[in-house]
Amino acid sequence: MKHIFTYEILKLFLTMKFKIVIYLALISFILSNASAEETNNDLSFYAGTFDLIDKEGDDQTTLFGVEHKNPDLFRNTILGKFSPISGGFLTGKNSVYFYTGIEGQYGIGPLKILPSFSPGYYEKGSGKDLGSALEFKSEIKVGLDIFENTKIGYSYSHISNNDWGDTNPGTDNQQISFSKNF
């Protein structure tokens, strides 16, 4: 029994390691496709809790992710400043979510309030079944400029499929992020 448990942990680690490599390759591909003239990129790394309000506690796990935005693509509109975002995360139960969407930015001095909306692709792995591969993420992030071109932030997000899937349990998540503009 002990060897079976060790084998399962090794198998899970190798599967997770493979997904992380694929995930990092995808992010590298996205970043490398920026034109040579574009040198202004904002890259965020974040970690947090997936399925924060899980009543049973069996789907709650950690999540690790990365997000990219190009501040050169910000547009000022009547409703505020907006930019496209792309990213993804991996949970401790091998669930993955890749997304692309739009983020608003409202500033009060060094404090930034960043609401966003992103449709994306979700794969449950051995984690929570959200009912569909197409899921929508609504997020509110609060960021604080700590150094020139560097921010830390806290965000809260909700992911669901808007009842387009077989089921729609949704998930609420929280993250701490570190962003660097380079």
C-alpha cells in the first residue's frame, strides 16, 4: 500500500510538472510574439487560494499563475483606462485556466483599482468540475506601487460558466500578486 501511495504522488508530480512546462512555454510564446518595437510589458506572478468559499473543503487548494499586459495598449475612454490582459493559472489539483480579456485601471496616487473580465479555457484535472470548458472570470484587484514600475496587489475573482454548462458551481479565488513593468 505504501508503494502505491508513493507511485501516485510521483505520477501526480510528473503530470503537474509537465503542465507547468507547457504553461510556461505558452506564456513564453505569447511574450515572444510581441513586436520588436514593443519593449513595455507588465508581467505579474500570483499565488493564492482556489475555491476559497468551498463549503465541504474538498476542492479548496492553492493556485499559481502568471498574467501579461502591455501598457502601450492602454486606451483612455469615457469609462476609464483599459488594456487587454492574458494569463493563466495552475492549481494544486492540476486544474488549469487560460484566459484573455480586458482590465480597467483607476488610480488614486500609488493605489490602483483594477477590475477585469476574461473568458477562458478551464480543465478540471483532478480538481473541481466547473461544468464547462468555457468559463468567465470577473476580478477586482487592488495594487500598490512600491517601487518604480513595481506593484504588489491583492485580488478576488469569481469564475463561472453563466449557466452555459451542465452545472455551474462557480469558484471564488483570492491571490497576492507581484507585478513588474519592464
